[in-house]
Amino acid sequence: MKILLLGSGGREHAIARALMQDTAVAELLIAPGNPALAQLGELVDCDVLDGAAVARVAVERGVDLVVVGPEAPLVAGVADAVRAAGIPVFGPSGAAAQLEGSKAFAKRIMAEAGVPTAMAHVCTDLPQVEDALDSFGAPYVVKDDGLAAGKGVVVTSDRSEAIVHAERCLAKDGGTVVIEEYLDGPELSLFCVCDGTRVVPLQPAQDFKRAYDGDAGPNTGGMGAYSPLPWLPEGTVDDVVARVAQPVVDQMQRRGTPFVGLLYCGLALTSRGMRVVEFNVRFGDPETQVVLPRLKTPLGQLMMAAARGELPKAPLDWDAQAAVCVVLAASGYPGRVRTGDLISGIADAEVMPGAHVIQAGTRMEGAPGEEHLATAGGRILTVVGQGKDLAHARKKAYAALRKIHVAGSHYRNDIAARAAGA
């Protein structure tokens, strides 16, 4: 099987790493990729937001399956163009991708499907925003309706901060903002593989969105994650599939926009029961980095089965080991980020037993023969540790992370600490 993987971040590095462990995957093409992905497959020059260009590459190179990593190509309808060329795609159509592309659309689908979620007001002007904020009260939850790379949500007890964020969202072209009630309780992420009709859950994970220790600072794209969740009540995953994922997939099919690919269910276990926080239509970063290393079922074959509408009924096979990952972020992240800093120590980190490094915001710099790895984004890399339990996995991740050096970089010291009993 020859696969074309679209993307260039940590999520795609983790996906590629898992795909290359599938014996059915003979060749991997990646567009546009990064320095680490170049070690796992052939990088191809292609605009991943241009569906026609992606379809052309897939046809010319004889690709059997296209896997779309990021949300932007999915919302842009790249999967539609590839399917029209007769090639299976792991990723939803542009219409189905609106589950992530528009939070207002996702709320409509949940209402139609009877899925439990936070009460919300969809606002298109400031007076509506102010009324919604006052009706819910603090803490205020303000969400950009469109794509925002994981940084479109502000949760604050400061009403003026909430209004400033809402104004930013409204100022965008076609600006719409969603004001929600605050959901208490722990959050979890559950990835579900979907083939248009059936849903197969992966193992749940929890990520850490705030920039600094103790959940302080602004929201980020994610600063770390762990799996499994020892505190999760038994039967939760089955409950999420029955009450959230399957009803949404059923509703999307009824609408004539079947959902094929990865449905990411972001959930809160509140004092009033389970509630959906958000949907994404692709693997989440950094949760992918701790879920896929635990998956023993071959990923390429699973994705192809979903793309063909042939998901197996047998449960997936999982490694009992735990995984913890910690993100190393660049100077200034999640604000104005400095790039071009030298990265050293990855090789030293990777020789440590039970640890590996996933690259995201990296690039090669320097004259030919003198190239070196440098920072190229906010989240530079993720260090993953695996062990017999969360405490051991966490210890391995942090020990490996300390081998890596980037000027001005920062990371959280408390990833999975509470769950591991640290």
C-alpha cells in the first residue's frame, strides 16, 4: 500500500511513525513534511490546500490512500477532490468537516442528534455577546466560530477580556462568536475512527491546554498529554460512542454528508453528566503522540478500511503500557514566537530507553554540508515516554526532554503529575 500523508506537524510525524510500523505500508509520500518526516518517507512538493493539486499528485504517483492530517485542507474540501479522482481518503468531506470548521454548525448537529453539550448562544454582534455573557455569568467561555489552530477559545472570569476576544472574532470576515456556559469537571479526548456508518473508538487521552504549570497562562495548541486515564469511570468510552459519536455519525449520514475519517470528541465530565466541549475532524495534537504508540492494530490497514466503508467489528488491539508526552515550546509561545534557534540533543534523547521525539516546528538551516536543525514554529517538538504505568512513562519523558536544548524554550513540569500520583 502506498500512502500520501498531508501535513507537517507533530501530529503527522506521529501518524507517519505509526504507519511505517504497518507491514502493509510499502511506501509513504508526505506533503509538505518536516525534517523528521523526511526520514520516514519521500517529501513531495504540493500545496495541501489545493484539492486539485493533491489529487493530481495522488493519481500521478499511484497512491492507494490519502491521509489528511490537518484541519485546514479538510475544511477546504481537499478530500472531495481526491475522492472525485477515485482514490480512497482518510478524512471527511468539506461539508462533513464543518463539524470543526464552524462551532455553530456543530451545535446544530448536536441539537439534531440529541447529543449532550454546553448551552450556547451564537452571536454576530457585540450587543448579542454582552447579553450572552450576562446570561451565563462568569467564568466566561468565548469561542471563535471558525478554525483557530487550538487558540480560538478564551475562558476567563474577566468580562472585559471576554469582550476583547469576542471583538477579535467578530472582526474577522463573516465573524461569528459562540458564547457558552462554563463546564466544570475533568476533560478528556476520545478519537473515533469512522467509515460513514460505523464508529470504532481509540483509547482516551487527556491534554493540557494552558501554557504554564498549574494550568496558568493562555490557551495553547496543547502542552502535553497522557494515556490511559486511570481515573476514568468504567464504561465511559462505550457511553461516549453510544451517546455522542454514533448519533453524530448517524445524523451526518441522514444529512447526506457521511463522516469518514477521525472524529475527535472533546468532552467534559461535569457534575451534571458528560458534555461535549468541541469536535475536531482530525487527530488532535498532542494527544495523537500518546494514543498511537499504544495502538497495536496496524494503522494503515485501519485507515484504509475506514476510507472504504469497511471498518472491522472486532475491537482494536492495544499495548498495556502508558504514554506521557511533553511539548517543548519556543520563546514567546503562545504569543509572538522567535524562530531560527539551534536545536541540539535530540539524538541523545532518542537513545534513552522508552522515549522518542516527535518534531513539529523544525526546519534545516545553514549552507550545504553545514545544515543544522532550527526552530520554525511555536511548538517545536514533543518528547514521548512509555512505561509500565504513568509514573514510569512520565519519568522517561522528562529525562529525555532534559537532554534537548533550545535557547529560550519552555515546557510544563506538571504533565500527568496528578494522574501519576507525583
